[in-house]
Amino acid sequence: MTDQPVDVKPTGENVAGEAPAAEPEAVTDDTTVHDDGVELERTIGLTGGLAIGIGTMIGAGIFVFPGLAASNAGLAATLSFAIGGLIALLVALPTSELATAMPRSGGGYYFISRGMGTAYGAIVGFGLWLGLMFASAFYLVGLGHYASAVFGEVGVALPFSPVIGIGLVFGAALTALSIGGTENTAKIQNVVVGVLLVVLTGFLSYGVLDAVGVFGGGTVPEQFFSRGYFPVLTTAALVFTSYLGFAQVATVAGEIKDPGRNLPLAMVGSVLIVTVFYVVTIFVATSAFGADRLGEFGETAMVEVARDFLGLPGAVAILGAGLLATFSSANASILSASRAVYALSRDALLPRKASEINLRYGTPHVALLSAGGPILVLVATGRVELLAEVASFLHLIMYGLMCIALIVLRRRDPEWYSPSYRVPGYPVLPAVGALASFGLIAFMQPASIGIGIVVMLVSYLWYRYYAADVTLKGDI
Amino acid sequence: MTDRPSILVPIRVLEGESVPEGVPGLLANAHVVLLGYHVIPEQTAPGQAQMQFEDRATDRLDEYETIFEEAGATVERRLVFTHDGQKTIDRMTTEHDCLAALVPNATGPIEDVLVAVRGAVGIDRLARVVAGLFGGTEASVTLYHVAEDDETDEDVGTLLDGLVERLKDLGMDTSTIETRVDRDRGALDAIVEAAEGFDTVVMGESDPSLTTFVFGLPADQVADRFLGPVLVVQREPSKQTDE
């Protein structure tokens, strides 16, 4: 067992006179150790970590984006997903190093506040909280599309579009469940992810065989860059929301067993796995229908692809899988958002009250409500692409800053910074990761960029007003 | 008392569980590893629970520590916030090299102790617990064995005599030791029935099997039905298996 000392001492207090909570003394494979014999048990293994990463990601890339991406970029949307995966990998590697050096709750926020100071930390912390809300709202709207498609499938014609309504109902139900539910949600999440991977593997294997002509081929020959080169990048920016999950593994880094081994494996592993699934999915989907028709089907395009291959049973299977996947993604994001609120409140950037625990259920009801409430407002807008891009924007800022934080920490090399995993190719790899993260933002819609910048500004002003005296930066 | 056996006393400190009556007396000669733990749902970060509940839990543990120390035990304590109570208990057992874990239930003064002997495996640890806790007391100890069909009286005699001999080596007065053997019975029911009239039960932890997976560990079942404190002697810590 490696005893890793923690030597970061946050100081100062906020407007309400609250000081950041004391840092632990050491981190072991099984616990986080505070003074006076107080320990926090680590209980999430590698499987659990992978399930968090994959479960958060797979909902969007496969079940919401194929239609949208194909109509934007044509067959080259495959390349867009590959670019997204590459950027995610470039960030996941540095994140792994930071996480093994600082396996604490809060993920990217924690690394950046300790490595670069409170101001950057505040921008990233609030950005993470809001980014997760935007992501969660995006998944819920996707869920609404799938649930509506179920109505369509059973032949119930509704006089209005139920997408937003269903999204709102599920959003409220999820928040209520996470406050009042005491059942073992992590085990359920593991099973859901397992089922999804099995269903998708079966479906995609059939699709690939069909696309290369084994079954007499319905392949639509098409030009790869049918929409030109530029849309490949804008589409990559749009679909990057599909890659936000690996950082969620880092938000529960404080609860991962044997973090030096499991954190890098879970983060890098989940990125690699979903990238393969995404690229194959888009390839199969576009070769079944061609980009134009696929685009017409919109959010639930995959259902039509499955119907084309396997008839009604295929459509039903993918409908069910889509419901499960979007639901689990939304759920994971709400829980991560609540962890982000806790991390901010622990460091006195939000009132201590925000991470208060409900005595009846033992759950952080204030934090969960402060995630769940705004999500409903966002769902009500129903703007899938905008929600996705703002979520990506806020995460990409964090990703870029994490890469920079790694470079800063490596250069100063403080005594407490001793990661058990070291990123290969330093300093080129983290530098490219930072550039790629910030670069991708340039390809987003102006509206998304505007909202993202406003969120960052407000976060910074809040920090100046509320917690200007709080110092979180480690001694570097 | 040179060799105090380490006994793990796990207490769900924030759910109204406290040190039951009679338990401090039972463990007067032990090195008590007092584990206050709090199981939280997965939606909650352990650190979050710590921020809110640490002070209250620490106050209670202070109180319990004093109770054990006044009874004569030496005490070491831990406070753990966890999603998985069993993992925490197992880890503590290994880290502090505890010979046994206590299932805390109330009892009177300890006069009669039932020791359920399963077989030769782990018998040394069983002996160290019994001798360490009850060697210097007035309590009378009954070694109890439920024989299997293929076990001869001779086998049983060798097993129990060996244990008596071992206890004697550890400094126990053998005049307070009795032995008792039953046959043709389910071990579990037999132990629960025999336990009536005793103040506490010492028994071994059995290997996890399919039946334990369905019905829970025999030690837990005995504890549920016996209603008194049960000392569960832990297996020799094996090499830790990684998930």
C-alpha cells in the first residue's frame, strides 16, 4: 500500500466567514486519511469506474448524434467522431496523471484550483457544474425523443410533440429519485452499461457485415467528404458532448480504489471503447441510408437503421437501448453535478449549506436540487444542439486548463506532486491537448460560445465577490 | 496480561448503535479496535458526510472509548465514512490484524462461555481469543462440537483434547473447561440451541459458499437468533485478492 502524503493547505475565508475544509493527511489505496483516525473508504473498482465513464458517454454519441452529424458532414462524420475521440484521448492522458497525483473528489476543478489558483478553479468549478447541467438537459431531451418514438411505434398519435414534456418529467423524476432513493444505483449502472454494450456489439457487427456486402449489400456508395472539409470540424465540435464522460470518473476520484492503477485505466479505457463504438456506428448508419436520409430521421435515426437491418425487433431493441442509455447518461451527469457543488462548497466557493446532507435519506438534497432545478429550465428550451455545444464548451475550457495545469505542475515540480502515472510525450502531448481543446471551441456556433463566455465571466465575478480571500493553490 | 487479543468492535455510530450492556466487561482483557462507521448512499460523497457528521461521531466515539478503557481494555479507534460497510469491516480486520470481530449484542456479566469448535482449521486463533479473553477470569468455558457422520468419537476426542491442551499452554486453568459433543444435527441449529443459557458465543468464520451467499454467514445467523454478543474468529488473513 502506498501512503501518499497530501500537502496542500487551503486558507482564507469567504464573505460568509466560512473557511475551506481541511485537506486530508494522506491518500492510500483504500482510503483517504484525515487526522484523528478519520478515514474515507474507497469503494469503486475498475468496473465501476469504466461504467461511470462509458455510461455517461455512450448515450449521446450513438443514440442522439448520428442523424444530426450525418446531415452536417456526410459520411465524413465518421472522421468528426474520430477527431473528437483523439482530442478526448489527448486530454484523458494528462487527466490520468493529475488524478493519480490528486485522487480527490471534484476532478478537474480540484486539479486546476490546486495547480493554478482559486480564480481559475472557480471558473472551472462553476463551469463544470453548469456544463454538467447543460449535458444532462441535452440527454433528457434525447430521452424525450426516444420516448416519443415509442408512442409513434405503438401508433398513438398525439396532437402535440411530447418530447419536451417527457424530458421534463424524467428530469424531475431523476432528481427526486436521487434524493430519496437508497437502492444500489451503482450496481444498476454497471448492469445497464453491460446490457448496452452487448446489444450494440450485436447490432453493429451485423451492420458492418451488411455494409461490406456479406448479406448481399444495401450499401449506398457515397463520396466521403460530400459536404466539404469544414463541416467535419464543426461537426466534431458539436458531437464532442459524446466524450464528456471520462472526466466524470475524475469527479469521483476520491472514491476509486487503488487510484494509481484504476483511474488511468478507467479514463483512457472508456474513451477508447466509446470511440470505437461511435466510429463504427456512424459508418454503419451512413452506409445503410446515406447521409441525407439519415439526417431526415433526426435524433432517433438509429431506430430507422435498426429497422432497415432487422425489422421491427431491431427497432424495438434500439428504442429500448436508447431509452436506457440517455437515462443513464442524464442520471450520471446529475450525480456528477452534485459532486461538483460539494467540491465548491467544501472549498468555501459556495455556502457550506449547499453540500448539506438530508438526515432522512442521507443524500445531499441541496446540491441535487441545485443541479436538477436548472436542468428542467434548460430542457424546456428543447435546443439539442445548443445544449450540447454549451456543455462541450464549458468542458473544453476545463480540459485545456487541465493540460496547462499539468505543464505548470511539472515545471515547478512541488514536493507533494508525485503522480504514479506519468503522461508520455511530455511536454508535447499536454500542449497539443490544450491547443486542440481550445481550438475546437472556435468551430462552435456563436450563440454557444457567447453563453459559455457569459458563464465564465459570471463565475469569475462571483469568486471576486464571494471568495476573493480564499487561497486554494498548492505550494508551488 | 501480556498478549491481549485484538478484537474488532464495529459500531454504526450515527444510527443510534452504541456499546451494548455487558460488552465492555466481555472485552475487559482485549485490545479493542473500536470502529465507528457510517454507511452513506452512493449519491453522497464520503467527504460530504464527514464535513457534516465528523464532530458528532467523534463525540460518541470518545464516550465509547472511555467506557472500554474503564472496563480495563486497551483501545484503538477509527472513524470511517463508507459506501460499503462490509468492505470497511474486512479491511479493518486485516489492517489491525484482529483475531475476532464482535457482533455487538447486550449481555449480563460473563459467567458461561460457549465455544463452537468447527474443525482443526483456524483452531489456534480460536484458542488465542478464548485464552486471552477468559483466561484470567472466573468464567467457565464449554467447548462444543457438532460431529459429522464420518467423524468417529476418537476424532472428536483428539480435536477437543488438542484444544484443551493448547488452552492450557496459553495459561488457562483447565478445571473451568468442559467439553460437549452432539451428533446428527444441523450445526447451526445445534449451536443456537446450545447457546441458550450461555452469556456469549465464540465461533469461527466459515468460508463463503453458495449457502452463505443465499442465507448469510452462519455467524451472522447465529448472532441474529442468539441475541447475545457473538465473537467471530476471523480467518488467517490470506493474500489480498485484487478486483
